[in-house]
Amino acid sequence: MLFTIVVESFIVSIIPFRGDSAEVLLPPSRSIAMARKRLERLPCGGGSPLAHGLTTAVRVGLNAEKSGDVGRIMIVAITDGRANISLKRSNDPEAAAASDAPKPTSQELKDEIIEVAAKIYKTGMSLLVIDTENKFVSTGFAKEIARVAQGKYYYLPNASDAVVSLATREALAALKSS
């Protein structure tokens, strides 16, 4: 899945998370053309390191704030809310992949994510969660992430880029008016 950071001055960053970790595919940039090109080459597949994706988005947002060139920051999380890779594994894949390393429980993974969501709120960043989870197997966890971060939540399981864009513009408008 994907995290995008959008700020009032229309700077965007793209952070996909898959496999064992998240990566910054596009550091904060004003170039819409560059963002579009990076999205066309977006990697996908593998595990879901949701906590690492959120943590990376917070780090990139904090670094952007330090530059002094940005206004309020919004993290847009496009996710089904499911995670199966812990922060420990994302931060040290070799140690966590050792055969004797215990696998985190579903509750431990959720607790990590809730902790990061609370950190998003404490930093003053806004969170928009676009939930892509199929209702037939829904856990409702994406909604919980948005609630803890006191962010916006949209359920868009079959969202096109236009629908995601509209949801993001609406959330940005609400952010500006607050």
C-alpha cells in the first residue's frame, strides 16, 4: 500500500510500503510530473509493514517541517489496515528473520500501529486514511487508525485515482479551514 504526504504548499512525497519495509520513493517535491512518473513505477507485493510505513511518513513529515518550507502536513494512507511485518523486522530484517525469532501476534502488530497513529496526532500532522479493505473480510482496523490519530477516514474499496484525489482535496480543504 501507500503513504503520501501532502502539505499546504502542495509539496508531495510518496512512500510505498511492501515486503519488509517502507521506502521513500519520492522525497518531498513540488513536481507533479515527477510524482506521476514515480506512481507509474510503484512497486507492490509482499508483506505489509504498516507500522514502518506510518513511521517513515512521520519522519519524512518532520524533516519537511524542519526545512521551514511547508505548512501543515497531511499523511494520506491508502491501506486495507492489515499488517504482518513488525517494526523490529523492518528496522533489522536479518535479526527478525532468524529462525528463533518469535513472530509478532496480531495484537502486537496492532499495538505498534496504534502507537504510531497516536504519535501522528501528537506531532500536529493530519492523517487521512483511505480504507481499501473488502467489507466481506473487514477488520475495521483502518478506521481505528484514523480515530486514534484524530484524522479523516474514507472507505473506498475500489477507488480510482480520481476518487482518491477528490477525497484528498476534500480533506485538505477541511485542514485549511481548521
